[in-house]
Amino acid sequence: MGKPIVAIVGRPNVGKSTLFNKLAGKRISIVEDTPGVTRDRVYAEAEWLKYNFTIIDTGGIEPENNDIIYLQMRRQAQMAVEIADVIIFIVDGKEGLVDSDREVAQMLRKSKKSVVLVVNKIDSAKQEVSTYEFYNLGIGDPIAISASQGLGLGDMLDKVVENFQDNSGEDENGDYIKIAFIGRPNVGKSSLINKLLGEERVIVSEIPGTTRDAVDSYLDTEEGKFLLIDTAGIRRKSKVKKEVEKYSVIRTYTAVERADVCVLMLDATQGISEQDEKIIGYAHELNKSIMVVINKWDLIEKDAKTTNIYKNNINRGLSFMTYAPYLFISAKTGQRIHKVLETVKLCYENYCKKIKTGVLNDVISRAVMMKEPPVIGTKRLKIYYVTQTGNKPPTFVFFVNDPTCIHFSYERYIENQLRDSFDFTGTGIKLEFRERKG
């Protein structure tokens, strides 16, 4: 599973943005006393105890107000509720219970989502008595907080994380290789998935943005068992105007976190965009297994050099992940479709790869003999020992004299030596440097 999503909802001016900023640890949302200032959703990452999650700030919900702006804000909040795993319903303890709170509570009950009721602006223990009237909402025990002073947030977050599904045993899908198909709208993600499934499981349309959420499909083949995750295409920020697309961005990032293998799909007639680089860069930062599929290859006039020229052009934008394999296909004609799952399987096997400690240390010793680490300040890095501590992605811990002596260029050299000695095609690898004690 990806990170849980927590939406903060309530009527205008109850302190949603103040709470959001406090949880995010920085001032992201505009905080002002004028109702309706936050007209759009904002999202950020937060953490509590062992949990990392995404929080969404929303505009205030005014059920009885039909002003066009309030209607849009209400729709935004409803969409946040739809995609959220847990909802923080915030009310104003100073103003007390009002009809709009009841209307919002009714909407949340219909959603059948986990709701944590929070009474804000309770700045002292004496004021906690004013929380009792909110039991009338019938939506659970109210928790008193002061978002501006940071009071009561621990109790609130304890309640929030109680509602997260425990993914420690993850997995109903444990036997399946999870593949997220990502890329801009209308590059052929749904068409490719339908071709792989052999049926029209995912809606295919010429209208960009048809897929608005991440859609799962299961596939059992001779190559193995796969979970195919179709995602909404991500446009440039300036093009993300429709509210529904903004929430699709969150779902796409969540799909990347959830996946074992991320397949970046490009349109051969358009090439790579800055937005493609951004989303696959996120997968790269997470050290996911990655491959690049160039679709609509049948529409390109080709000669003997076309493939290499095209690959070099893409490589300029994806220079940070030269380990990713490329595949040129046509989802429409079926050209090289059979290679997709075959390549995914290769990437996944490398993502899971384990190297014996003795062999690993032999490779690193030879690498150091061929090229000594540079002197940083007055010190030279000494590598005493290396061991693999995990996979998915392959993770290597180097015990050294001083981790601050590792220069980024030498770290890259070590990574290249590992890639040359062991086949890590299609997967990121993680290097950690720790000081040897004693």
C-alpha cells in the first residue's frame, strides 16, 4: 500500500489550514480570518510515531451556500473525502455547534470513512467543557485541541493512526509483482494494460484524463503473477485545472510508492516532458525498479539509427537513471507487447537480488585498489567492510572511518562498480556509509 491519506475538512474559518500547517511542519496554506481563503486543496507529507502519511487541506464546506466559489470548494472537499483513508472533521469550540456542522457530519456519515472529530480553539482546560455539545453530532468522541498553540495534537494523531490499516503483513498481493504504469495523459497506459489483459478491463478513450484514479487489475501468466496499476496521467502544473485531476496527482504518487516496478510510458510522437522527468524522478528517489516504454512506435518513420537517436534524446532528460531498460512498442498493433512483462520480471528479479558478503567485499576491494578515494580536507575515506542489509531495493551498508569523507563522485564510482559486477538492470540501489565503532 502507499501512504495513508488524511483529509482535513470542516466549514470555513474553523482552523483547518492552521492545523494543516502545524502537521506539515511549515506554513503551506494561507491562514487568514476571512472565510473561504483556502479555495483549493493543498497536500503535504506528515509523520507520527512509525507512520508516514499524506495530509490534505481543503476549502471550507458551506452546505447551504450556493455561491459559485463555495460550490467549487464543497466539491473539492467532497473529492478529498472520497480519496481519503481517514478524515479529520474540525469544528470551532469557541463558536459552538452550528447547523453547518450538522450538515457536514451528515455528509461524512454517508462517506462511511473513518472520522476523527476535533474541536479546535480550546486554549485551556477550562474551555474543554464546551466540547461536550459536539457529542450531538453522533460522529464519535470529540478531541479538544488548539491548532495555533499545538495543544492536544498528540491525542488527535494517536486517534488518526489507530484508523490506518495495518499493512505489516501486506499482503494479500504478496505473490504479485506490482507494476505502476505512469506518464502523461493519453500516452496509451490503459491501452497497454488492456492488451496485456486481453480484455477491455480499463476504459480507453482519446480524451486525455479518462483514468482519474489508480485502477488495479490482476494477471497470471507463464512469466508470473502481476498486479497492474493504471494511473491517471499527470499534466504540467499549469494544466492541472480541473479539481478531479489534482487529486489524481496524489493517487499517482501513492501508486508509485506502492509499486515494485514503475513503467514510465512515453508517446513516441511527443518525446519526454519535464513532468515525465518529475514523476519518474520520484520513483528514482525511492529506489524503485524502473523501465521506460515508448509507445506508438508504429507512427514513427524509421531507419537504422532512429532507435538510438530517440534513446539518446530521452537519456538527456533521464541522465540520473541510466540503469532503466527501454522498450519500443505499439499498444495498438501489439508490436513487442510480449516483451513488457518479460522485462518487468527481469527488473523485479534485480530489485530482489541478494549478493553474498564475501563476493561483495572482493568486488569493493578491487574497486578501491583500482581507484583510491580522494582526500577530503585532511582525511581519506577508508572502507573496512560492506554488507547487503536488504533488498527491494538492494541496500548496501559500508563501514568506514568517517562517512563525511565520501565524495559524491566516489560514491557514484562505487555504485558503477557494483552495477558492472552484478546485474542491477532496471533497479535503483541504495548505498549507506556508517562509521565503524571500536
